[in-house]
Amino acid sequence: MLQMQRALRNTIQSSTIVTVIRNNNECMEINSDDLVPGDIIEIPRSGCLMQCDAVLVSGNCIVNESMLTGESVPVTKTPLPNPRFTHEDSKVYFNVKDHARHILYCGTQVMQTRYYGGHKVKAVVFRTAFSTAKGELVRSILYPKPVDFRFNRDTYIFVGILGVISVMGFIYTIILMVRRDNLVEDIIIRSLDLVTIAVPPALPAALTVGIVFAQSRLKRARIYCISPRSINVCGSINTVCFDKTGTLTEEGLDMHSIVPVHDGKFGLELSSVKMLPRGNMMVGMATCHSLTIIEGVLSGDPLELIMFESIGWELKEPGMEESSNFDTICPTIVYPKTEEPVGPVYHNLTSRFEIGIVRQFTFSSSLQRMSVIVRQLGSDHFDIYTKGAPEMVSSLCVTDTVPPDFHDVLMTYTRHGYRVLALAYKPLSDRLKYPKLQRIEREQVERGLTFLGLIIMENRLKPETTQVINQLNRANIRTIMVTGDNMLTALSVARESGFVKPTEPIILVQAFPPQTDAVGNVTETPHVEYVYTDAREDVEDNVNSMGIKDGGADIEKGQGRIYHFAVTGKSWAVLKEHFSELMSKIVVRGTIFARMSPDQKAQLVENLQDLGYYVGMCGDGANDCGALKTAHAGISLSEAEASVASPFTSKNANISCVPTVIREGRAALVTSFGIFKYMACYSLTQFLSVLILYWISNNLTDFEFLYIDLILLTSLSVTFGRTHAYGKLHRVPPLVKLTSVAPVLSLILHIIIMLAVQVFFLFYIKQASWFVAFVIDPEDEYNYISYENMAIYVSSTYQYIILAIIFSKGKPYRKSMFTNYAFLVNLIIVFGVTAWLNIYPTDAVAEFFELQMPPDVPYRFIFLGVGFINLLLCLLLETFVLDSHFMTVTVQNKLERILPGARPRYEEVESLLQANSTWPPVTSEDLASTFQRLDSAYQSRSTLNEMDNLSLSGSESGSIRLTASTGKQRTRLDNGILSGVDNPTYHGDEHSNESTRL
């Protein structure tokens, strides 16, 4: 433990010298440990490791945030917009979540800065130490969130019961010894001895044994765990959520084709990008990205790299002498490798065709798009290009420029699992000059766009995906896809990978928001529609083959009705706000969740947990961090050295790690169950032994206690957990509750057997002709040598070995006990020593243990024979009665139906769905029409919101006025003042975007 703490300290502890601007723009160098909120720091041109959370106020930075997200793709950070130049009368609130693209987080590596003209890249510190994003992650490692695991709660209940039993023994001892007129100090010592015997102090350490060995086995499988307590929880996982891109499918994409739009109509599909004319579509592909050159290598998002490289252009990041050509501070320049135009030219191209990227609105998961403002060399105006999800981009475009068959064409590609992006553009007014463009909000320019076309990329499934999903389905573990990608693509991948069987229908849940007119009157109330995702004839085939009643989706398969819900992020938000009563049904039957934002992914995991599911989440660590942290067991497929966004990190970037984690979790959970029962039975067996001996004023000797506790208990507990996990996932998960019928009966019945054997020997030995009853030695009150002591001690030592054998269970969650060679050797050794002590110990050994051996040697073999009978009886009871399907399933289910609240909520919801054959009222409709109606509903609502919240006007001088309603936010940015960070002062000139007082 100390070594792990030192390793963690060495990993997270760092400090350096930073340049701080204080006292009227005076630069000074201080240690990063002395930074305080409000300090203005200079980011070195060569980059640095951030030691605090800071808001970028001037210049651009290329940052590697893999320490936080596990995603090693460089991220571009831009300066925080200055509201003094965009919001004259409004109040803008700084929010860490909304302005993340302007924040340099502690622990991230600034790889490169860009700011030309001799200006400095500056940032304002607003969080330090454990208040930073890195500090929060470190705290989560040091003090992980409590895992509300039923097994852990039940252990406390059992320890409490053992405590009650110890109190009963405490009272028994006091009464017995008071009646015998023993000394007070003897009464206190003997009574307290029973407390330590009944409640084993080694129990917490013993319960970690299986976890430690499981963690080491996971490490050998290249799966690293930073929260060992989560391993046991993995054994109870019955639902796993998967991200799609990079998790189920390959990270890399192949350029498939381009579908350009001409005059509001789709043109011919171009399978080769070289056939694309050099026009707006090509310029959009060349400029709308966040690629950068780092140490001479073009770096960035793999998707954007493929898109840019396919068109054969070059990217250049020029110095100050070239930036003046574009009237910009820090442009990125793109140009074709050949100057010969192909097809229609762009802006009457000259022989020198260069385009400067002068402003970048970075990609946002919540907005599902990114944009760039560009200018061609020699042009008198700027253009904006937007790339993102087709539905989102089309909603920002002028309706006439979007082809009427947009949804049909989109569905053609997404149904086959292709990754589809849309491009749009708009020429900006020549009255908008560069200083204003650097401070304009993206909402002001990302509207009224012209739709350019679709970029089709092929995203193949990873080879392991289908096999693993089928393996989980066979093990009765529910699989759910939750992705930010297109719904139709998700549906295709779900069918192909096995989330949904070919004969099982998928029902699309479309939730429509309320519609209002210009004056705010509600014209249409929110409502929900249920639509088959398959064609009508396919649905009817499924109906005929599986007995589905039309309109009710009444699918009979054994006792159950099988159908799956598919939900988009927009519908999820409406359901959550207006139809909370339906959420439990949607979550219980939902299998495909598409266009989900990172927050919505976490909300889905929370809803599953609230219904009683034990949820695992597997993602690539980029947009899944919230869900990975929220889940009972998050598994990151990040390539980072050590991702701290989830309890588990797999170095093998495929989902084959999921069954491995679950198998090891089940093995660790069964091991913890076995060790707990072993420790409980051991303590109660020893407790009963002492109570019996107390009755005759006797007790176990010190070395007898030492042999039991140190040799038997410790060695068997340690080697007990070395048994490996079973190779296959069983359909029935292991028990999670110690208070279930089988574990409780197991403890009670085995203790009764142990008590019966000890009482039998106590009375049986008295029948021997050579027996002499124990008499207290007045000269040595601690002289316990007697035949009664020997009988109880020898019979109990066999019982401790028997308990270890019967609780060391194998198939179906662990391999056979005989594969655990350390445990087998341990059993052989302790059995041999115990049998030797029983049958023929030397006089010295007998004297050392203070044993009074029977004079008749054959008589001693009776203890060995009864020990075998004891073992056989306990094995039969544990294997054929307590572990039977009747006891673990039938009796347990009947008991749960009787006891209120014993069943998980999802089973109750499932029963209601099974009983109601008329819900949901499913219809069959063309999916393209369905998506179009939903998009139209959201687009009209968005238009009304924009009319209420935004007023955009331009003047001849290019000035822009924007009025926005702020809503509920925390930190205020009003007239250049950032409140909530101790109000430091920052001055600069307007041109360099440094006029921000913080």
C-alpha cells in the first residue's frame, strides 16, 4: 500500500517555474506552487505542462488532454471571447462546462502555442491544487466514491449479528464465572476474549485476498485497475453499455465517397475525391478541421486527417511575415498541391490559390458541429464553413438549399453503417472585418447556411465485437449501445454486431416537444410516437414468424415479449422533461441510444442504476468520461498510459476485455463470499469450542490458539483466493446478497453440524476406561491439560480444514479447486500436521501444545474417521442442497415475491410490460419521413428561441450587437469582468484581444 501511494505521489506531484504578469504588466518568475486564482500567466511558445486550471485570454494553444480524457488527439484551445465587444447590454456568465474549449486544464500538456506579431499567449488562473480538474481526479483516486454494493452492506449486517452473538457469549461467561466466584479480572479477560473470537479482526484483510489476486490476473491480461473495490462489483454486472465509434467499430475510417449538392439537389455519388471539382465542397473539406503541425507532422483527429489527405492539399502554419497577407494574427494556410483548377473555379481563382483559416469554432459534442471562418487570398470578404452531424448541419441551412430527399439519401448510407458528415457554408458580409470576427459568437454566423453535400466514410466493426456481444447475450447480460453517432448508423451496427437479433423488431421512440407560435401560445402539446425501424414487409414477416399482434408488438418467445426501443438524444431530453412516467419503460427495453450527448450518456447509466441494474460502461474515454465514472464499472479503451477517468483501463483497444473483467469479477465475488462464510464459520466454531470448555472451567491453550489462527486460518485464507476465474460466462450470475436463503442456511446448518461433532466427542471421550475428568489446579489456574481439551481441539482443527474445502467452490464461476496448486499443497500440509498432532505427536510436541493424548493409539483414529464423515456430510449438504437450483432460484424468487422491495425495480417494470399486450401502440412509417417531421419540430422550436434570445444586426462599420438571455449560470462576465475568481486586473490593447479585465 505504501509503495502504491508513493507511485501515485510521483505520478501526480509536479512543479515548475512559471512566468506571472503582476504589478502593472511586470513579468516575474515564481514557483507554480505559489500560483493563486487571478494570476495572469504566460504560456511558453514551446509548450509546457499545466500546473493549474487557467482561462486562455490571448493566443491559441494545441493541447494534449489524454491525462484527463484518455484521448491523445491534440485539441485546439482558443481565447475566451471578450463580451465588451459582442455584448453591449447583456450579461454573459463564465461556465467551466460551456467554455471548456477556452480552458487549459491542470495536468494537460500544451504542445504548441500560436500568436504572431510578438504578442504573448496569456491565461488567467482560476483554480489551483485539488480544486483543479486534475485535483478532482486525484481525489477520486485517493477517496473513490462509495460503491453501494449489496454484498458490502450485507457484510456489515453479518458482522453486527456476530457482535450480538458475542454479547450473548459475554453475558453467558459473566453469569457462569460469577456463580463460580471467580476473580473480577479473570471474568473481564475471559468475557472480552469471546468478543474477539466471535468477531474476527482479520475479516477485512481476508476479504481483500480474492480482489488482490483478481487484480493481478487482470494486469497480466493488460487490464489495469485503479479502484480494486470495483472488481467485486463487476461480478454482479448484468448490463453493459457500449460506445460505438472506437469501441465497437474501428477507430480509423476509410473515405468511401462524396455526395455533392447542386441547386438544392443531390448530384452523382463520387467514389473518388479526385473527381470532385475545386469548389466550395472541396474548400470546406480542406479548411473545416482542427489539424495542426506538431514537430513537422500533421496531427489531429483521425477522421479529419483522412478527409484532408484524401483531397491532396497541403497545410502550412506561416510566420508573422506571411500572416499580413490575410490581415490576421495567427492563420493556418491550406492550398492544393497542384495549381491547375479542375471543374468550376472558386472565386475566380488566380494562379496562387491559398486560403487562410482565420477563426475556428472547435467541435462540441453538445452542438455536434465545428466551424471555421476562412478567407481566400485576394478575396474581399470572409466565408464560414460548418461540418458536423447531417441532421444538425441541415437544421442550420436555408431550407431551399437542403435537398427534399435529404433524409432518404442519408438513410441509404447510415442503414449500411457508414459514417456520414455534412458540409455547409455561407459568405459573410464584406462589412465584417477581422477584429469583429475574432470576437463574434458562433451562433451569430452558424445560421442561414448553404448545404454543400455529404461526406461518406466507412467505419468497420472490430473483429472481436460480434463475438463478444454474442458471448454476453448468451450469458444473459444485457447489452446497450449508447453513441453520439447517427441513429440509422447505430441501428445498422446494432443488427450487424448482435445487439438485436434479426427476428427481433426495433421500435423507434420519437418524442416531440411542445410547439408554440410567435407570441408564445402552445399550438401542439408534447407527444410520443412509436415507429418500427424496419420496412413494413419486414415487420409483417416478423409478426407472422413470431406471433406479433399488429399495433401491440406482442411478440411471444416462451413467456416473454421481445422488442427493443431505439431513442435519440433529442427524444431523450423531451421524455425526461415531459414524460418522466415513461422513462422506466424506455430504459428497461431500450437497446439503442443515438445522438446522445456526454451528459445524456451519464443520465442513462444513472437511470439504469436507479432501476436496480448493475451497470458496466465501455468507451474510448473521449466523450464517455461521465458515464465511465457513473457506472458501477467503467472500462476505458484509452491508449493513455493510465486513464483516471474510469476504474479499469484496457491496453487492448477492443471490447474483449469486458467478458474478462466480468469473469474475474465473478471469481472475486464468489471468493469473497466463500472467505466471508469461512471466516464466519471459523469464528463461530472457535466460539462454540471455547463456550464448551468454559462450561468445565477449561479453555484452549495459547499455542492451540496460535496454531488455529496463524497456521490454519491465515494460510488457508490467503491461498483460498488464488483459484482462477472460469473460462466461460454462466447464464446465471452469482449471488450478491449474503442475506439470501442459501448463504444464511449454509452458515446455520454447517455450524449446527460442527457443534454436534464437538459435543459428540465431549461425551464420547468420557466413556473411555482411561478417561480422567478435568480438575482445576489451584496452583496453576492456566493449566488446561485434559482429555476434554484434546477432544474439542483435535475435532475442531479438522473442521477448519473442512470449512475451507466446502467453501472453495469451482464451476461455474471459478476453476476447480484442484487447479489451485498453492491451495492444494496448503491443504495437504495442514492436514498432515493436524493428523500427526492427532495420531502420534512426539512427547515434546504434545507438551508444547499442552495436549493430553489418549493412551490407546487406535482410539485416536476415531477423530480422523469422524472428520471424514463430517467432510462428506458438509459436502453433500453444500453441493446438492444449498447450491441446488431449487434453493438458489426457486425458493429465493418465491421469497422475494413475498417480501416487499426485495425484487429489483426493473423486474417489476418488465412484468408490467409483459402483462400489457397493447403497449406500445406501434405504427409503421417511412423512417425518412419520421426523422424529417422530428427535425422540423425541433427546427421550428429553435427558430422561435432564436427570435426570443438573439438579435443580430450589422452596421457599415462592421459592428455587431448581440442580445442574449443568460439563463442559470454561475460566473458572470459583464463588461469584461469575470467574477468568482477574486477579480484580478488585466489590461491590453484591443487588437490583440487582451482588453479583458478579470
